[in-house]
Amino acid sequence: MKVPEPQTLGLLAQDTRDAISALPEASGIYGISIAGAGPHLSWSVNLRRRLARLLLPSAQGKEALLGKYRGKVLGVDYWIAGSRLEIVLLLYELTKRHYPADYRTRLRLRAPWFVGFLGNDPFPRLEISNRIARKCTQVFGPFLNRDLAQRYEQEVLGLFQLRRCSETLAPHAGHPGCIYGEMSQCLRPCQCAVTLEEYSSEAHRVSEFLSTNGKSAAGALSVARERASAELDFEQAAQLHKRLEKINAAAGCRDEVVSTVDTFSGVALTKGIEPLEFRLWPMVHGYWQNPVTLNVSLEDGATKSLDRTIRESLGESLASVATDGPRVEQLAIFSRWYYSSWRDGNWFPFRTLADLNYRKLVREISTMAKTERAC
């Protein structure tokens, strides 16, 4: 994401209080440049109030919070932001620029958790990790936390007989095995109980389940259950129904936003800075792109033109996709925004732009515009 040029607070003016009073009561990021040190970067929902606390003495005569730096403040830059997502993205870029060695620590940016499928292993298995490992042929995420990722992994393993051990297998008949093999929850490839082809077939079923989150398996089972019921084979229908319930329970452990990270794409819709201004924040293949700004009106027929405007704007913006920076950090920013209690926008996923639900997106923008105008 490209950082816009900052606005500068004129601290060299005779009356600093007037300069701060001229600031808008809007949310945004500020950077206070201090001689001999890096800039103090932070954000506030009210820039005027925050900078007044930092730079001006209080009404009771107390010294400003940055009083110890008196005479060392070189200047103050600020960026107005219309949403918390914009604040998080801007603060990430600015902190990374000024503090490249420890920006993740300063931002308290925690990597999200993923469920990986090690398909290149001779005996594929699942793995929980907070990084995108190259050894995984498929990585699914981001999950809210480790517990949910682990729960989903265990639910999936409960449906199949994939191995749960993490050792590099050297199968032989004298291998001691494990408890899961004794409980018939593993095909026991370590003990040569199955051939490599048989185990690969089970691994393929797991990979297909993960790719569709059980939709393909659930659809096939539903058809088989209906057929068994039509043929009055109620015992078989009951077994299929029980299996279907387990599949649906496993699929329910995964948030609908979770998908393969290399195809993780969508658009976040938030408010802009100006009235009746909205911003679209595209993410393509797990990387944030530059935002698209929309100015809308509520005149008759605006919905149709808005649809066309969105299609054209996104098409132009995503003609060239940026893939800068670690993907796991980009997804960490998404997780911080999407899973937070303060999320101030909506997410519209897609695989390709043609799959984006433009009708729903236009309807949401129109609703937000009407609400804003009513206020």
C-alpha cells in the first residue's frame, strides 16, 4: 500500500495552540519528529484532542505530556483516516519504514494461525502453524487463534484415517505404532498396514475436503442418503446421516472467511474521509492493494452507475497486482481488523473479480450512504 503525503502541523507559528485548534476532530495517525530519535508514531480517534494533550500545557498549568522533549520537537506530521482499517494499514507501513528492525514488536503484530496440508510428504499429514511453510502444498487460514485452528484440524482428522504423528516415517513391520492406530483412527502406514497408494487415496480425500470445507463430501452423502431412504434401506440412511452430521460439525469449526492463503482475495468496504465517501480495500492472493475511493450520491439511478463505477475502478486498480512484503504479515493485519470487536467495515470475498458479489456491495454502499445522510 502506498502511503499518501502527510499534512504538517505548523509548530513554528507564534501560537501553537491556534495551529492545533485548526486541526479537524477526525481520526488518523500522527508522527512527532524528535531530534536525536525516531518519530513517535501513534493514532487517535481525535487528532486535535490527542495532539493538544501531547504538546500543550493543560488548563491547570500542568506541563504537556511531551514536556521533557521541549525544544527537541522538530515537527508534527499527520494523516487523516476514515476507518480503523486505514489506520492499521497506514501505521504498519509507516512503522515498517522508520523502524525496519523491530516494527512487528512495536505494532504488536502477531502472526495468525493456519492449518497446512503437507502433500509433498510421502505420507501426507496436517500441521498447525503460525507461518506459511513452503513444505505445505495447501495452507488454510487465517484462523482467529490457535485453539480454533487446532479444533478444526482435530475434527477433520476425526473423519479420516490420516496419520497424526510428525516424525519422518520409515515404515517397517516392527514399528511400535501409536494409540491412534490401535483405535483404528490411523491407517498405520508406519507398520506397513496399507500400501503407499492406499494411503495416498486417503490423503487425497482429506485434501479435497479441505479445499471445499466438506461441501463436496456433504453433497455426495446427501444424495446417497436420499437414495437409501427411497429404497427403504433405513439402516444405511441412518449411518449416512450420522456421517453427514460429523462432516457438517467439522465444517462448522471453520470460519467462512478461511480459505487457501495463495488464493485469499476479497474487498473490504469502509467509510472514507469526506462525507458520502467510501473506500474499497482490495486484497489479492493475501496481499493488500491500494484503495479505491468512491464518492456517491443518492440521486435516482445512482445504483446502476455505482455498479459500473465499481467494476471499472476495481478492474483498473487490479490490472497490476502488488505482492510486496511477507504475506503472513498482510494476513495478520487482515485478522486484526476482521476478527476484532471494533471492525468498522464489511468484507466481500472473491476468487476472481468476476465472482465478486457486486449487487451486494452496491446495496451495502447505498445503505451506508443513506444512514450517513440521515445523520
